[in-house]
Amino acid sequence: IKMAGDSRSPGVDTDGSEKNEEREIVVNVGGVRQVFYRDNLNQYPETRLAELINCLSGGYDSIFSLCDDYDPGKREFYFDRDPDAFKCIIDVYYFGEIHMKKGICPICFKNEMEFWKVDLKFLDDCCKTHLSEKKEELEEIARRVQLILDDLGIDASESRWKKCQKYIWKFLEKPESSYPARVIAVLSFLFILISSVVMCVGTIPDLQVVDAEGNRMEHPTLDSIETACIGWFTMEYVLRLISSPNKLHFALSFMNIVDVLAILPFYVSLTLTHLGAKLMELSNVQQAVQALRIMRIARIFKLARHSSGLQTLTYALKNSFKELGLLLMYLAVGIFVFSALGYTMEQSHPETLFKSIPQSFWWAIITMTTVGYGDIYPKTTLGKLNAAISFLCGVIAIALPIHPIINNFVRYYNKQRVLETAAKHELELMELNSAEGKAANSKSEPEDLVREGKEGPFYNSRLKVSHSDTFIHLLSEEKHYRTRLQSCK
């Protein structure tokens, strides 16, 4: 490559400067002038730069099908493209691979590669990762925008039941859709809290009552509140299931499975109480009912439906399985080693508390996690030294993976906020484009003809330039919208 202003002249051979001109082409991309030799470009004949070599013989139609402008005096091709991306793309002719610079939008860079007809296989793997992440973000933005458009859209051809079903779904699943929906979401949140508090308060002995057989049971008032809460949960789940657009996906969703686990123990225990006594002994029925009542703790997970923070924490932990696995592996190795050493060093002491290595596991766990209940402790000097080393190693083992887990949480939380903001910007742009389209259609036909004759071509070219090459394919294919991604700017 020869950059503009280079004092070195092209190689001179026996045929003089005319043959040198035939061996090279001059390309001007966004004001940056570069010179390429035919031998380098012919390595990839399917690219746009290689096609420039043979386009001169085809006339101006062939030339302008490949470039934006051409100067026959300088034999220079002009392109109104991104020069920074072009500097990265031309590396394929010299190094056989392409690396994307920092600060360039991956989607825009992909579009630049498609324009220059360079295959994506030449993009390095590290850069492909950024591209795939950006594609996932665009798909998520498209999904969110599409959901909002579907909620706002009203199809007159739908039956009355379909309209009612869609209204119930928005009413129960999307609190932001209306004020009554927000009230229902708050009520559901309060019912979850009340049910959880009742479950805890019901275990206080002073608030329990004794039945005719001398067994303690929950106070009737608390039992009535519990029944009311379960009735609300049941009604909410049934309405959401009936109004769900995809009932199989709804039934298999994790949060909906939690809802079933929170409701089911009540009805199973009720059935066992009234019918189980006839099939088995009363004591077995009571034990089964108590075991099922413990499952009521699952309803506390229903709070995640109304808390974006809990959802973010769940997804962050799910994306941190590798770090959590490392943490457990470090602790497992340390527990095994230090418990074995502690048992060996304390075995000779007459009042030793280390009876066996498996029993020493409990001491190693509470020591390495710095809990230290004090129920098991070393009494020899070597045992105390081993304990000191074990909790120092435990602090280090726990501290090492914590930082990546926190980074995953912060990154996912910021990403969700960016996606939410980008989806709102897309809707604002759609609304703005829709308003501009209505204003343009309201003009009279003579004014449109005058505008088209005088400044139409220039206006159209400016309009094309004002839009980015990046747009949401899902929305453009189905709704014929072309929108600019704020996150790529």
C-alpha cells in the first residue's frame, strides 16, 4: 500500500510509467487515498477491489456499479465509506485475516465487509465473538420492540375471545401496560409477603392451638389468611394459563413451575387431611401434611416475578457457573486436605474432638468459610497451626472468584439497562418516522411534483445517508421499518 503523500515513486520497469499505471489502482475511501497493486488484489478475485481491475474495460456503467465516483484523469476510484473500517479490511490482502479495531461497531463493520465483498471467515475469532454478542443484543432489542408493538396493535379481525384473552394477559403479566395492571401487581406482591409472614408466624408456639387429640396446629385465623392467599394465587395462575398465547411454554417456564410448587402443597395436604385418614394411619397423614407445608417456602421465589433485581441476580449467577464451580472445587480440595491433616494431628490427644476424617469435614467447612461455631476445635499446637493455615487459604479461595461474579452481575445489569433504553429509542424513532410520513402524505400533489423536480434527488440521497446501515431485521421484514440503533452510535 502507498498512502497519499508518499515521496517514493512506484516501481519502474522496462515498459515505463504506463505499465506501472496498469499494475496499480488508486482508491479514495472517505478522503483517504491508497494505492493497491494488482498482484495483491488478485489473491481474492471475488472482492470489490479485485473487480475494479477489470471494470475499466466495461465502460462507465461497469465502473459506477462498483464505486461512487471515478476520475479518469487520475485513474482514481472514490468511495463514500468508512475509512477506519476500510483500513482494517484491507489487511486481508496482506495478512490473510482481519482484526476489528476498538471503537468500531461490530454490525457496521460486518456491513462494511459485505460491501467490500470480503467473506466473514477472514475475521479473527476474537472479533467474531464481539459480532455475535452484538447480534444477540440486536435480536433482544427487536424482540422487546416487537412485544411492545404487539401489545399496542389491535387487530380488528380477531374474535372477541382473542381480544379478551390478550387483555387478560397484559393485565396480569405486564404491569406497565395500565394503572389497574400496576395495582394488580402490587396486590400480588402483598399477597406473597402476607403468605410468607403467616407461614413464619404460624410456627410460634404461643400462637398455635391444641386440637382434640392434643396435637399443636396453626391458629384458625392464620389458617384462614393462608386459604385466602392460596385462593388468590390459584385464581392468578389459572387466568394466566388460560390467557397465555403459548400454553406449553407457559407451563414449562421456571417461574410458573415455582408457582405450581407454591400452590400444590395446600391442595395435596387438604386432600390428605380429608381423604387420607381412610387410606392410612392418622399419624402418617399428619407427617405427610407437615412435610408438604414445608414446601410452602417455594412461594418466596414468586417475588422474583416482581423484582428485576432478583431476576438480574439469577441470570448473573447462571452466567457465573464456571466461577462458582472453581470456588466449590477450591473449597472441596481444601476441606479434604485440612480435615485429613487435622485428624492426623489431633488423633494423639486424649480429649480430641476429631473422631474421624468425615467428622472433621464439618470442622474444615466452618473454618475455611470463617464461620467458626467452636463446637469442634483443635487442642494441639500443630492442630492450631493447621487451623490457622486452613482459614487463611479459605479466605483466599473464596475471594478469588468473587470479583468475576460481581463483574458478571454488573455487566448483565448494565446490559439490560442499555437494551431497555435502546428499545425505547427504537419506538421513538418509529413514532417520529410515522409522524413524518403522515405529514408528507398530507401535502398536495402539485407541491410534491415541484419538490420532486427541484430538490427530490438531493433530498433522497441525504435521507439515505442519514440512516445507518444497521437496522433491526426482524422489524424491517415484518413491519417495514428502518430504524437507527442508538447503541451503535
